[in-house]
Amino acid sequence: MTKPKKTVSSLVRTKRQAAELVSAARAREGVGQGREAARMGRKAVLLDPCLTEGYRQIGLYLFNSQRPVPATGYLRRILLIDPGDRANFDVFMRGLVLLNDFEEMARQARTVVEREPDRADARYWLGRALHKLGSLENARDHLNAALRADRALARDIRFVGYTITTAALAEILPGR
């Protein structure tokens, strides 16, 4: 029978190995070796299934390989492990845009807004989804809330707002 001390030390060693793989994957991605980065990310999540960065490496590689459906699956795993991961949330939402899955985008963003009402990025994505789904009034309200929370989103909101009526856009972005 294995002693508990050995089990703990092997767990620490496994987590360390997984972290080293992720670090190497980032370096590979940085020099344009996305496939190798994804391979290392896969090894890392096999060692540590809660290591979100490994899933991100795989998802980004799949996005860059024009395979958004499996990519969003990997990114969804990150949201299950760490719902507050803002960087992944943004990449996941962009993937849903590529898939034209605005119902799912609205559902995911609404979940985040319910949990964190002042979170500007979630309000932005919810507004963008509602806009695509034709709910312009609700879209305007969420985009306006996003802008109040983070003025840096003005350019992105202007992009979404190009099909909203001029009066509504003026209300969202006064003086611009």
C-alpha cells in the first residue's frame, strides 16, 4: 500500500509537470507553433484536468485552425472550472459569434450578469447577442450599462450600434 506522503508528493510533482507543460506551450504559441502548443496543452490537462490554461491552448489552436465548434467545447470547460475567467469568457463569446450562436451567447452572458451585475464585459456580450436576436431595446439597455461600467468599451459598442437607430446610438454614446 502506498503511503499518503508519497501520494501527496506525486500529486505535487504531477501538478508541477502540468504547469511546466503549459509554460512551454505558451512559448511554442508565441513563436507560431500552435499545433505543438495544443499538444502540450492536451498533455497538461491529462495530468491536471482542472488546469484551465491547457484547455485554452487547445481551444485557441482549434480556433486558429478554423475549427470553432470543438474550440468552444474546450473553452466551455474552462468556464465550468472557473466561471470568473474573463479572458476565456471573451474568447468563448467570440467563438459563439463565429458560430452565429447568439442564443447560447445570450444565455451564457445572462448567467454571468445575474452573478455579477456590474461586469461590463458580460453586459457588452449580452447586449451584442440581444442585438443580433432582434431585441434592440434590451440590447441598448445592456450596452448602455456596459458603457457606464467601462468607458473603454465605447469603440466596441459603437461597432454593435451601427445597426441600431441613430437616436438610440446617440443615447448610448452621447457626444461622440
